[in-house]
Amino acid sequence: MMHPRSFVLLALAAASATLARAQSASNGDLNQRFANGIVAVAEDKIITVADVNREVYPLIPQLQREAKSDAELNQKIEQLQDSVIQDLIDRVLIIKEFRKKKDGDNERQIPQSYIDSEIANRLSDQFDNDRSKFLAYLRSRGTTIREYRKEIEEEIIYHYMEGQQRKSQSVVSPVRIETFYNENKDQFYQEDKVHMRMIQLTRTDGETDETLKAQAAVIIDRFHKGEKFEDLAKEFSRAGNRAKGGDWGLQKRSDLLPAYSEPLFALKKGEITDPIILPEGLFILYAEDRKYAGIQSIDEVRDQIERILVTQMSHTTQERWLERLRRNGYVKHY
């Protein structure tokens, strides 16, 4: 009989072989499409097969999980390659836009201290502050420190320019929010929900239902006399979340077993259930808040709508911005 460790090794070997085949297919496909190893030229930068593969390879395992066949995997890889090529071209055009001189000014530059700080962060996060590991990584890529600094500088510029575009679309008018709400009310339907807290009295050896009920009666009496359920949970509950006052957050009816959901959803805000006796112990549930089924009001979802609209506006604005940069820039595809 094969040792269990052998099964693990075989599985790992199979997974590695599959990944290697996918990477080989990606590399081979690109080499067939771009025989001279050049994918495109954007402004004065040559984008190579190696540049594309560096972006594509880390994403191949995810594509493998999603693909249902080799043909589908190859299609997904090619689509990813095309997307990466466009992103690399756009990155060059965006960096050019940042550096562009305006009204006789000097070319804009990123302060060297920003680059130093980012490299220090990566040295810590990715290489355990081991400079020899960092230098070995650069050698494996055939990249000099100067070239790596340029890469970091361009990444900082790219993210800065993208951030500026998003920032310009951060204000949404109340009229637009109301219009979106009225046209999409069905998106804001919510199930019946209760913000639930729970006190759990776990049954120990020898404890009867009557013993547990006696403890519960003391707790319920103190609650009705004005003590907070949260404080009582911290004192009496034997569940793992007692330190949080027995807080279970918002619960939908479908989230809970009927033994809990039926008494809980019969409560109004601020009420507690009678003791619920189960084989593992006794439970007292508290409805800290109620959200009844139906369309949420505009005030409840205003922030959510604003985030949706900001995202939509940013996407539209960015696409128009990129289209302008593409029209005005020099790009040659191979």
C-alpha cells in the first residue's frame, strides 16, 4: 500500500506539472504571436514577451481553477495576455502624461525619498530585510538596481495618477443618488434581520433542565430590572464571545436553526426570549435591533449608492482619459 505522504507528493507533482504546462503554453503562445519577442512599442519603451509573462504567470493558478478544459484555459490565458499588454501600454502613456512639461516648467519627478521608502518596505516585506536575497532576486530577473528603482518610480507615478483620476470623481449630487435609488429599488430589498445577542449556559455533568432554568430566571429577572443584556452576557454566558457581550451581529432567519430563529424573530427590538432548552444547554436570545423585510429607505443605503456611483463615474472618466492618452501617444503593436 502506498504511504499517505507519497499520495501528497504525487498530488503536488501533478499540480506542479499542470502549472508548468500552463506556463509553457502561455510562453509558447506569446512566442508564436510575437516571434521577435517584442509585443509592442509605446512611446520610447519596448514591451517584451518577458514583460507580459512576468505579469501573467502569478495569475495562471487562478485561471486553472476557473477553467473547465484545456481549451478554455488557453482562451483565458490569451485574454489575460491581451489585457496585460494593454495595461502595460497604458502605464507608459500615463507616466508620460505625469512627466509632461507644462508652460515651460521642468519635467515632473517623484522625490527620491519616496522610492527609497518603497524599496525599504519591499526589502522588509518580501525579503526579510536580507539584502542578499533581494540582490539574488534582481539577478534572477537580469535587472540592475538602477532599473529596479526606475520600475518602482513608475509604479508610484502610475498609482498616483490613477488616484488623482478617482479623486476627481469623489462628489456625487443628491439628485443623482435619488435617481439611482428610484430606478434600482429592487437592489435594496433586505430580508428580515435581527441584531442578536446570546447568553449560553452550557450543560455540565449533573446539571438538569431545572438547574439551568433556575440560573436563567436570575438572569431574566436582572434584565427586567434594568441591567444591560450585554453586561449579563459578559457575566453569565459560557460561549466564546462572552467578552463581546454575546454579540452575534445581524442574523437572517435562514442563518439560524429553527430552534433559535422562531423565538428570535418573534421578538421586538429590546426584547428577550424565554429560555431555550436544548441537549447541549440553555440559551437566552436578545434582539438588540430589528430590520424588517422590505425595501430599505434611501437614508439607509445612501452611502452604498454613493460608492456605486463613484465607482461607475471613475471607470467612465478613466476610460475617456485613457482613450485620449492612446490617441495622442505613439503606440505600435506587433
